[in-house]
Amino acid sequence: MYTPLEKLGDIYDNNYEIFVKRDDLYPISGGGNKGRKAKVIFEKCLHDGKNAVVTCGGAQSNHLRATAIMCRQLGLQFTAVIHANKPGVLSGNLQLLQLLGVRIVFCDMSEVAEVMDAEMERFRALSFDPFYIYGGGHSVEGTYAYVQAVNELASQSPIIFDKVFHASGTGATQAGLHIGFGLNEFHTEVIGISVAREQQRGKAVINASINEYLEHYQLTFQVKPVHFDDSCLCGGYEKTTKELLSTISQVAKLTGIILDPTYTGKAWLGMKHFMDRHPTTKKQKILFWHTGGLLNLMAY
Ligand SMILES: *Cc1c(COP(=O)(O)O)cnc(C)c1O
């Protein structure tokens, strides 16, 4: 069940050969990294014998959609706590949540923890044994999913990439990739392009995830410094710029790869800026790790 690895080649004629790891095609409706994380998170959920789930996210959360689908596949109860006002039109991920018929509770950002606790209590009162998942699937299991993803890549292709670019949000994907490439002793540099957080906090959270993972599995190896780039925030989470939107449109026309304005468009823009800032005469292999986001585009 490997996601495809595609070669785009030297599309910008600048000696950077671009490959794409198509986690946007991860086998769950809507695809993406939240599907890959959810797969591992639900293994733990079932292992722990749980029969209901509570988690949270924004109105267009890919994590909520992947979690809702997994709950329906496995026959588990689910409450999606959404920190947003209920929009007039339910589009994209939210439309799928509605279609899946899961319980949705809208609340204020400041009330999320309280509402999630209340939903956990509600399940217990109904004699369920609920499982609590942090927003974005941020967890050791989420990190593990991306350590495994690097092993998947390594068994799929002998190519050693010079750089890997991807959209970085809560940090678990980047932590997993960072550890995964590190454990495989590749010289590959993982560059996370921030979609929301600024440098200092983003990096701190990724480092915390890395340390939590190493402690959990009792691993001791020298981790390289984390490379987290916050120069393509485009004004912040779910904010866009003209440059971002035109990049998404150019990439679609040039390659057939569909990016989205919330996550992967920013990652591609960050990769493009990097190549522009670092002209090279020596051929380099770059991997763009496509983390999904099609439904974010459709809801935009
Ligand atoms: C959540 C998400 C990310 C960021 O992943 P994190 O593990 O939270 O850093 C990137 N791309 C897409 C499409 C996402 O939904």
C-alpha cells in the first residue's frame, strides 16, 4: 500500500530534479498525511480496546475528516469538536463530516479543552470507553507514521534525495520525517515549510516531538538541527497571497500536480524560493512530500 513516488524532473531548468511522494493519494477519501497518521493512531485506539473517539480541529480540518472516516470504517462512535462558528454552507472536509453523520460540536477556541472533556464524559455516561486524540493527530503515533513513511520510501526507491520539502503544521509529520531520514543515515535534509507557526515556537514543538519519540522508543542517536522555514506564511494559517495562488495555478498547468492554498501550496512556494535563492550547477535531487489538501482547495 505504498503511495506513488513520481519523477517530475528538472521542470524549472535549474539543475534541481524534482520528485513527488504522493501522500495526497494515501488510500482514504481525500487522502493526505492525516490518513497516514490516523492509520497508526487507530491501531493504538483498537489495541487499547476503545470504542469511541473525541478529537478537535478547525472547520476544514483534514484530521477530523480522516478520523471520521476511520471511525465509520471501524464502527466507533465519534465526536468532532470544531473550534469555529458554524458556516452557512458546509463545504470540503466539513461537508464530508456531515455526510458521514458524526456528532459535531462547534465551540470557541478558548473552550476546546473543556468541550472535549465534556464529550469524553458524555461517552462514559453512555457506557462507552472513549479515546482522546489531540488536534491534528499530534502524538507519538503520528510521528511514528512518518518514520515508517521514510522506510516505505527507502524500500520503494534507492534514490538518496538531497532535500525534502513539505508543509509543516503541528510538527508531527516533520518530526517523523526528520527521525526517519536520520535513522536511515541519509544525508537528506528535511525542510519544513511552516503554514502557521513562526520559527521559534514551530521549531520548539518539533524538537519536543522528536525528543518525546526518542524517549518513548528509548532511541539514542544524534539528531541533526531541525530546519523550519516560516518565510511562506502568506499572512498566517489559511491566509493567501497572489504569489501563492499563482504558484498553485502554474504548478497545476506545468505538472498536473494539484496543490492547495492552506498547506501544500505554501510548501511548494517555499521550495521554489529555496531553489531561486540557491542556484546550483551540480545536479540535485529534491523530494516534494505532498501531504494532501485537495479538500482545502475545494473549500477555498
Ligand atoms: C495537517 C496537514 C499538514 C501538516 O502536518 P503536521 O503533521 O500537522 O505538521 C500538511 N499538509 C496537509 C494537507 C495537512 O492536512
